[in-house]
Amino acid sequence: IESEISKLLNEEGYSANYEITVVSEIPPKCGLNSSGAFSAAISTAINLIEGRISPYEIESWQTSSLSLLKKNEIFNKIFKLAWKIDELIQSESSGIGP
């Protein structure tokens, strides 16, 4: 799955030099949302590393309503990338997890 995530990042215009290693004892599709959390973390971290978002902006999301976040362009880009990563892990994603 790691190589598929790296390929996806490359296709989405991110640097291809990331080495991603998945270390988890929780299997996919067991209902604990570990893949959604992992997907959101990877998507957010990559955008932080590449300077596409600041830690301050991410922190501000904690107090924003979902209706406001849906209007935020960078939030939507991060969410869509997380959703795609989650789909790679689970073969499909409801979109709720990420």
C-alpha cells in the first residue's frame, strides 16, 4: 500500500520523495477508523511539509464549523487526498473517516 500512496501523491502533484511506512496492528475494515485517521494524518502532514498549509490554519479548523470548513479550499484538497488514500487502504471509503 505504501508504494500506491507514493504513486498517488506523485499523481496529485506532490513530491515523490516520501517514504511512507505503514505500521499497524489494526487490520483495515474492522470499524475502528484507523485507516481514516491514518489517511487524514498523511494528507495533512504532506501538505504541512510542502508548505501548502500552516500549523496555525490547521489549529483554526478545530473551532470551525463543518459548513465553514467545506468552503475552505485547502481543507477540501486535504480531505479529498485523505479520501483517496483511505480508498487505497480499504478499496472504498465512505468519506466519513478521513
